[in-house]
Amino acid sequence: MTHDGGPGIDPQQLWLSDGRPRRGRRPAFSREAITEAAVALADTEGLEAVSMRRVAARVGAGAMSLYSYAPDKETLLELMVDHVTGELPAPERTSGDWRAGLKAVAHLQRAHMLRHPWLPAALATHRTPGPRALAFLEHVLAILRPSGLDGAARLEVFAQLTAFVAGYVTHERAQAAAARSTERAAAEARYLAAMAADGRHPELAEALAAPARPVDADATFTRFLDRLVDGLDAV
């Protein structure tokens, strides 16, 4: 889903209108229904399965009739991202402890992206925050106010955090899929052991010799997140 060099999406037209056609008879469906159908399709079959034809079939419409609501798949993706962002609860402020607040936001985001596995990939091309995304952003910026960061830096921190969570969830799901293949996991373990024993990778050998941590996705995410957030400098 890339831009073709044209003007792209007009945010005002997309988000400040109700999305209903101005002419013709009253439609039997809405932009919200179309978006919900696209999200359901992506949740069950992946982002690649989302097409105007498949979404139209879900709402009982002709594919061409959808283009007055979402003129292209890029616009539909914007609608989908904002729609599911509305599921996120407003993060709570934690009595001025902005680091704790930011970590709570990250845990909300991770759970959300695990519910919608297509979301990390969609965020990579997402351009235009809609009203639900802006409402969530407003809460996060308020959490960050006690940090002493200026507005631009607070926006950067939110972007950094979201990118971290999206990357982690993508890696987490890939690792979980790989772990289901015990043969592959055993082959990878043998390979790393051989590389560590060749004398040319002493740092790797020392790392592999350390006691293994229990495999716990939640605990691993928390450790990574602590390192990221605790290392942020309020400048």
C-alpha cells in the first residue's frame, strides 16, 4: 500500500466529513459498516485478504458502490486503523510518574496489536491520524507532560514507543510461529552452538553459556520496555 506520487489522502475530506455519498438514493450501509467488515476480514485472514470485492461481499454490496466511501485501499486502511484505535481505553495518569504511565500505554498497545495481528504492518504505512487516534494521542501527551519534554519531543517519544511495540509484536508472533516447529528450533540451536564453539565468536559463546531465562512473552516484553523507557532522557 504505497503512494503513487499523487496528492494522496486529504485528511480534512476523510475525517471531517461523514463519509456518506451526497447524491443518489439512501445507501443500505455506512462507512462504519464497511470499515468493520474490512477489520473482521483482516483479523481472520490477514491484511492481504482485504480487497474492495471481499469487503463488498461482506456488507452485501457491489464492489463499485464502496468507492464512494473509500476510493482506494489506502483510504480503507486509514479507516481501519482509526476504527480499531477506538478500542483502546484512555490510559490512566499515574500521579505524575510519566515513565510508569508510558509503560502502561505500551502494554495496552501490545495487547491491542495481538488482537489485531495486521495492525503493526498497517501502522508502517499509516499517514493520517483520525479522531480516535488523536484522542488516544492526547491522553499520552498528557501523561508525558510531567517529563519536562517539549511538545515535539513528546510526539517523538510516542512515535518511538509505538514503533517499538509494533516491532516487538511482529517479532513475537514470528518467533511463536517458528517455535511450533520443534525440528527447526533444534536445528537453529545446533547451528548457534557450532558457531559459538568455533573460537571466533567469544562474545556469543559467553552469552549462550549464561543461564537461559524462562520463556515468558509477557516478562520479556516488560524487560525490553523497561530498558527503553527508563533510558529516556527528559531533555
